[in-house]
Amino acid sequence: MRKSVGVEGESFGEGDFERLESYRRKSFLLGSFPLESIGSETKVNTGFSVGIAEQYSQTRNIMNVLNIGSTKRVACSTTASLVVVLRRNITLTQQQVSHFNTFGFLIFRQLFSSDELKTINPEFEHALTSAYRHAPFDGTYRHWVRTMGPETPFFASLLEDLRFCEPTKQLYGEDALGMVSDVNRYVGNTRWHPDHRVDPTEDCYGVKFAYYLEPVGAENGALRLIPGSHKKTLHDDLRKNLDKFGLEICDVPAYVCESEPGDVVAFDMRCWHASWGGAIDRRMCTVCYYKNPSGPEEEAGTRRRAINSAKGPDNSGLPFSIHRDIMSHWVANHEGSEKRQRWIDRERELGFFDYLEA
Ligand SMILES: O=C(O)CCC(=O)C(=O)O
């Protein structure tokens, strides 16, 4: 029996997996939801998303989807699993844009599905274990590696994932630049700091999407942000005065971004941020974009960043050859992604790959 799932008036049946996948690439996310009971109804939270092509071929039964909405009921008949195509609203509302502009951050709950976390966790382990084979993690210093190489395909796809690059376009312009997807094992507290300077002649700026793989709260390593500190007056005031208060990290007035696995915190990298009480081996990942500089001053600021960011890998205790191989793979763009090529061309022009290509 041919079953179908409706997507904006279209219907799909068994064997239509390629077409389903092309929808996912454009703007749809697919959810695969195991059903415990047969012939009943189940609730699907559309905040969850999965997009793994191989699953389609394994999941031979596609059901009707009823009532597209935020939480929906789907009818299911005689099968133990179900594929649903959901259109996730990846566009920020005006209110979210204003929140980000004013406070410097936004939190997206359950942007990753539990199925995606099942891919993220082993890729995370593999990326760091193989990169630091020469010095296995012993809790004395942070391990950090970029995940844009062939061995971590899920992480490597994230810069081009619409969940990240579409909001970035809204916040930093259509031509914003995809920079980094990385994974980290943090050790204990992180002191207060901004990632970028606020003066555009000295540095560029952009957004970091950060997600933790364990639940984190106020007492165990959640990201703390000082709202509005991406703006010059507060940013500079903190640079000048924060240390003078002699406050513990946790006593500085701040917003604590409690999070569960699957949640993502997006913040302007000029914001002052820190963490408190975190465990040794706090697993955290990021996806980062920069604003494409416009005008000679911003370009000069971005070129300075390019020179400084070449030092990053040296400070991570990672053999340079490992970093170079990962980045060279990304820059080679074997997949022929147009979007990525545009980023690469502009980043090369700005000097971000000088150290790789020297
Ligand atoms: O999670 C932490 O300890 C801090 C994260 C951080 O400083 C960063 O991502 O820049």
C-alpha cells in the first residue's frame, strides 16, 4: 500500500527518498519518529528535526501527516516507524532580531534532535580523540579542534546548515562569512572575556552558535553573558573596570544560559562571557560566522583578525599538520558548494588562509 506525507501540497511515497532529501537541503528538515504502539496516534514536537538520508531507505513506511503546526498529531497505521517532513521556521522573528541586537544573544531550544545528538556524540569523540592521539585528555588543559574535515561529516555540514546560516544572514547580512565549526573539551571555569574587540578598525565581529553536550546550569558551567556588552560603551567599560571589582566569576551580574543537549546559544562574539563551576571535560561545540567587512576600516580590522587567528591552532596543543589537513579539506571544497566557495574566496582575499598556503 502506498502511503504519503504531504509537504505544501506535494505528496511523497515509498521510493521518493531522493526528492525528500532535496527538500531537506532546501529548507525542510526530516523527522524520523519511532512509534511504540501500532495503529495509534503519536505526538510529534516539530522542534525536533532529523535529516539523515540513509534513514529513508530503512524506513519503508511513510504516513499521512495531519495538521501542520507546532505540536502535531500524526496518524499512523500498521508500522513501527514513521518519516515526517516538517518545515521548520528557520527565519528569526523581528522580536528575535531585536532581542539579539539589544542583548547580544538568543537561545534556540532543541535545535538539534535526539537522533542528531546520536551522530554528534560519536563524531565529537572521534574528532578529539584522533586529533589528540599524541596527548590524550588528562584534564589539565582544554582540547580543541576544528571539525570541517572528512572524518566529521555532520559537524562539517553545519556551517551550511540553514538553521545557522539563515539567522546569521538576518543578523549580519546576506554576505556573512562561514568561518568555523569546532569541538572543545573545557576544563573548569572560564574567565570573563569577549572573543572579539568592539572597535571595527581593530577586529571583525560575528556570531557564535554554542551548544553543550551535557546539561549545564548556573553552578556547573553554563555560559554566562553580560547582556548588551557587544555595544561599545558597556564593552569598553568592562574592559577597563571589570577586574577592579575583584568579583568572583559567578558574582558578576550576568545572564546564565542554562542549556540541555540539543539547545543552542547564539551570541555576538563581542559580548563578554564566562562560565562557572564547570566540570573537567565539559563538551562544547560551536559554529561561527563573521560579518563580511565593508569599507577600508572594517577590512583592515578583519585582516588583523586573520593574522591573529593563525596563532589559534598553536595555542591548542594540536599538531599543526592536523589542523592544516582539516582546513585544507574544507578549502578544497570537494563537494562544490557554491555558498562555501563564496566564503572561501572572500576569506582568502582577507588573508585567513595565508598561514595555510604559505
Ligand atoms: O564554556 C565555556 O567555558 C566558555 C566558552 C567560551 O568562552 C567561548 O566559547 O568563547
